[in-house]
Amino acid sequence: MLSSSHWLIVAGGLLAVLALAHSILGERAILGPLFRDPSWTLPVAPRPALQSLLRFAWHLTTLAWLGVSAVLFGVAPAFAIGVLALLSGVTVFVMLRSHLAWPVFLACGLAALRGGGWLPSGVFVALALLAAALAFGVAALHMYWAFAGTSTNNSGVPSLPNGQPLFSPGPLACIAVAIAISTLGAALAWAVFLPAAWPLHTVLALALIVLTLRAVGDGRFIGFSKRIRDTAFGRADDALYTPLVVLLWFGAASALAL
């Protein structure tokens, strides 16, 4: 007669087989034929983005079942969920970087691993220092723009679908952004190298709010929620600007967790 542990192994094995079959057969029988058909489209997004969305959503189900299978095999739940969330975040980032799910998955994964005792505090130190270096670099770039002039292309500011910029940032605006971002960089470095104090926590908390709002966006021109994406700025925002904002967010959150 099988023991309780043996039954759990059987359940985990069946779930793992089902998960793999879900991805393999889904690609062969559903996703592949659907994507090869040129006739379908939806008005909510361009077809390449929809294909990436459908593909990662399909395979994230596979990852979820594999995570449950690992728990049935005896892996610590916090570890399994943390790794699953991190893998899900990386999957979404690679397949559709403009989707809000990937930073949420990554935050969930780090929190689960930290809460389960699997993530050393050195990871938070590294994230805070990386974000500090990024903040100082971005601040230096804005100072350069303030005194040398901004780029002549439209990838640096939001623009209308016809390419017309919404505004033209002057030197004072660039300097103001540089001061704000360098203040964040200084706060991140302070959190790592100096004793914490309430002003630091206040600055980091405010930074988290501002960075969250910037990453989520205004629903039109910036962030994950923007609808106007097929512009020079929109493409650069999806590929670079918003991911960098998310990295700064993780740095600020890590500094608060130290």
C-alpha cells in the first residue's frame, strides 16, 4: 500500500506531465495554427503584442502547475512560489515587456523568497546600489542635456501619433529632473552605507509613490497603461524608460527593506 508521501509524489508527477503536455500540445494544436492564420486580429492591441500576450499567458499556466507539482514533491512552498514568480516575471519581460505583470511577478518572487528565508539581505543591498548608480547616471545625462541641449529626435519626450512632441523640455526642467533623481541616488546610497533615519524613509517612500505612478502611466502617453505606443517615445518607453523606472522602484523598495 502506498504511503501518504508516495501519493503526493504520484500527484506531483501527474501534474508535471499535464503541465508539459499543456505547453507542447498547446503550441502544436492551438497557438501555432492560430498565429499562422493571417485573418484574425483584435482592436485592443497590435497583432504581435497580442501573440506575445496569448503565448506567455498560455505557458504561465504551465509554470504554475509545475510550481504546484514541486510543492507536492516536497519543495518548501515559499521557495517554489518565489522561484515560480521570478520565472513568470522573466518570461513576461522577455515576451512582452510592455505588460505590467512582469514587475509584479518579480516583486512577488523576491518577497516570497525573503519571507521564506531563502533570500539574503545582500540581494537588497545589491539592488539598492545598482539603482543608486543608475540614478546618478540618469541625473548626469539630464545635466548634460541642460547645458548641451537635448537630442533632436522625438524619443526623449511623449509625442502625438503624428510625431509632434507634447512639450519641449528646457534647461531648468532638465536640471530639476537631475536634482530629483540624484536625491534618490543619494538616499539609496545612504540606506546602504549610513544609519537609517526618518528623513531617509520619507524620501524613499515618496520615491516609491512617484515611481509607481510613472511606471503605471497616465493611460495615454507614458508607462504600462499608455495607449499611444507606435511613436519613437512610445517604443523607447516600452523598451527602456519604463523598465529603468521599475529598476529604480526595486532599488527604493530594497533600501526600505534594509
